[in-house]
Amino acid sequence: MESLKYALKYAKLNFKVFPLKVNSKSEQVCKSWKNEATTDEKLIQSMWKNNYNVGVVTGNGLVVIDVDVKNGKDGRLVFNEYAKHFPDTFTVKTPNGGYHYWYLVDREIPCKVNLYEGIDIRGDGGYILSPGSIVDNIEYVAIKDIEIAQANDAVYEFLNSKPVVTNRKENTNTIEQGGRNDTLFKEACGLQSRGFSDEAILACILKENEVRCESPLPDNEVIRIVDSVVTRYPKGKMNSFSSKKQDSVNANDLVNMKLSYKPNVVDNMFVIGMNLFGAAQKNGKTFFCLQLANCVASGTPFLGNKVDQGFVYYIALEDVKHNIQKRLINFGIEISSNLEINFGQAYDKNFDIERIIIDQKEKHPDLKLIIIDTYAKIQETKNTKNSDKYKEEYKEGTHYHEIAVKYNIAILLVTHIKKLIDRNYPFDSFYGTRGLAAAADATLVMLRPSFSSMVKELYITGKEIPDDCMQILQNERMLYELSDEDVEENQADKDLIAILHYVVRKKTYTGTMSQLCSSVGVEIRPNKMSAMLKKFTNILDEYFVKFEQLPKTAKERPIRLTYYGEEDE
């Protein structure tokens, strides 16, 4: 991993380092970077499980002058005047076009915000991102890769200048006693919602307290206020996905960007984003999903496909603990401790997938997959007209897609499919409109092609994966395996399927078996079809079809077949 080389490089210079998530300045991998940042090579190697960004702790002999060039501010205009008397030093260009000037110091230098227009200082209690890091898909680059210079008197004079306070209106911008805690709390919330780092928020609120409060609060009280915000509320929570709509990039620049996006959680099957998996009732959905979850959690290939190992959170809304326990024990394999199963409340109006992800990521930064089994039990239902249902389902599916992409995980929504299925169009088998499937990044449907075989067909399609149809079966442990069996439906199977589909469409049939076979156009003899219906009562149950033999008449015993399932919308 490229960034690990940089982390080890700065650790050898005796600067403590720690990992941050790629494309982020503040999203933590560690539970506490202040406590876990280290110069220990073995610890660093154990931390770097991904090509993370590199955080370098400032202070304790290192200070970085952060010169911004954005939002109408150009810190270079001030810095260049002072820098004429500064020694040349290690210099980094940032993704937003600014510059970081690294200096060694022999005294404590605190973090300062807006020391001059467009210039911040990263010192004691702060950190900086080093080369090897990526934000907005653009790298931090060392444009002057020389030794870090020792600060001279001109640098110290520059660092000790008082912060610039612009446009201060006396008596109108002052925070009076009685409103200090509330005002500083709200300002900290605003910075947190905009994604500012913890250190930047603390520096800003300390300075607000010093400059604007009529009677400044003690520093430890301000620190307590900031801590209550950064530990309680998610960073960037108010930055909606729509705020990125105006983000644009030149096509040539896009082609040359070094992007870190990794789409597959399971190669050719499940991707970062919203995944949809459907199968009929009692057709092995939960066995399939539990096996998938354990494979991702343990890093074991799933159905022959490589997985991207990580923590898995399984939300079981259909089964009680006893049922899940039986399945896991039945597998007869080691169950990963990287898998957690939540027996959530079905039809919970307060279900919040983003809140769940945030909570889990705080405990398990390597969260990779969330499975919701089944989705119908938390799906938002609205009394909308048929013409609006597609839009509503697509909107809800898109919400899950955006949340998954935002947190770089896969979300798998598990659902039932209709009983009446055209195997030429398996992805049209979900209940409702096609809206949910249209919003999915990957869609899988599992069908049983034949009543006389244990083999199932798994249809796969997606935006980043090739279309596929694989044959799978469950072994004696109920674990799915790839099947070499060539499944061909015999005529009896086809005839039985045709009869069942006819009843599902008609809702009820009363008459003789001969008349039914004639109406459907099947080739099987009536007495053999009658025997099959009696034999495969479990199949009838799966199709919600009830079979009754009515009192015998002079010619032939009539039957009644009734579909008692819900309407397929």
C-alpha cells in the first residue's frame, strides 16, 4: 500500500502517525487518534489494512503553516511577503490548491485559525495530512521534497502574531453572559455539520470564546462543549448528497485521476452501493445470506468468488435467535467474530439506516456489508397512486444507494419475489413496480428451475458486474455450492408449473382435471397430474395454492384449486 510507505517514513522522523479514511480529512479509522497515533513500525503496519490517508500529528517539535487558496481567499499574498526571510523547507501542495510548509520548532506552538487572511497554523493538539493521502480524489503532493527546516526567528515572529479579526462590530457581535454556552455549542454544531476536523472546530470555538464573548469561558469549559458536539453528532451529517450535484471536473482531468473506488465486496456479485436479492418464500434466502455474511466477515471466497473482508452487520427481521442459531450450527464451520446479528423490530417507523451505519462504524471502522432480511419489514409504505409507485420505490432505493456510497459499504436488501415468474425476465419478479430494482447497483434472483431437483438458478445483473446465471445447490450442511449438474426440466415439471401459473392468474379453478389440462394446454394425462398435485403439496404451499377434491360425480371427481396469496402488484 502506497500510503503505508509514507506513514513509516514520517514515523522514522519521530512524528506520530495514524490512518484516516481515503478521501477524508477527518473520518477516523482509530477510536482515538490522539491515543493511538504512534511511531511504532509494527503498530503502524497493523493499522494499515487499507490504502488509508496518512495523518501526521503536529506539535511536539513540528509545526505546519497551512496556506489556503480557496473561497476567495489567497493566503499566498500575505505568506510570500514573510516567506522571503524563511528558510526553504519541505512543502506540500494540497488538493484544493493550497500549500503546507513544514518546520521544526523548539517550543510549543498552538493551533491557530485565520492567523492571517487564509492562513492557519497546525501545532500542538492538531494534525496534518501528508503526501500519500487523497481528498476529492486528488493527492497531496510534495512539490519541494527536501529536509524539514528548523524554524528561524522570522518564522517564530510570524507564528506569534495575533490572529486577524475582520469586520468586528462592537456591541453588536458580542456574545453576552447567559448565552455563551448555547451560542458556542450551536457554532460548533455548524462546523461539525460542514465536516470540519475536530481540531479545527476546537481552535475556532476557542477563538470565538476569546474574541466575541463578553466574559470568556474557561478553556476547559469550551473543550467540554466541543467534545459534546464531535462525539455526539456525525461529521458532515447536514451535508446532503445533493450538495455534490454541482461538483464538476474536466473530462481529461477525470481520466488522469487516481481514484480509489473499489466496487466489489464479492467479485462479480455484490458491490459498494445498494444490492437487491430476491427469492421465493422457504427457498433458502436466509441460508444464502448467512453464508454470504460469514464469508465476507472471515474473508472466505463465496461461491468461488473473492471477497473484500470486513465487518458484517446482519439485521434479522424475520427470524428469532433460535432459528438463526440452528442454521449457523448446521453449517458446521467456524463462524467469524467479525459478524454481528441484530434481531431488530419489524415495521419500526424510526428505522434509520444512516444512524445504524454511523453507530457501527464507530465500533467497527472496517464495516463492509449490512444485510436487511427482509426489506419489506422496514420498507416505507405510502398510499400513492399506481403511477407514482415507481417514482417512490426508485426514490427509496436511491436513498439506500447514496447512503451506501457515502460510507463506502454494501447494503443488501433481501426480499420475496412473486409466485408467477417468467424465467425469461427474472428481474421483473419483485413485488411492486420495477423502481427498486432500477435503483439497485446489483440485483440477484434465486429460482428453483425444477421441482424434481435441489439445484437452483442464481441470476445476477449489475452496473459494475457482468450478467450471469449460475447453478447452485445446498449440501448436507445447507451450505451453497456451485453445481455441475445440468438441470433440464422434464415435461411433468413444465406442466405442473403451467398449471400453477394458470391458477395464480385465475385465482380459483373449479372443474375436472381433464378440463383443466385442456384449458392450460398441457400434455400430461389428467390422472397423472392429479397424482402430482397430491404429491407436491409443499410446492402448492409455496405458490399459495390450495388443492381440494370435491365429491365425485357420475363421470369424474371435480377438483378446486384456489390461490390464497396476496395480489402481485
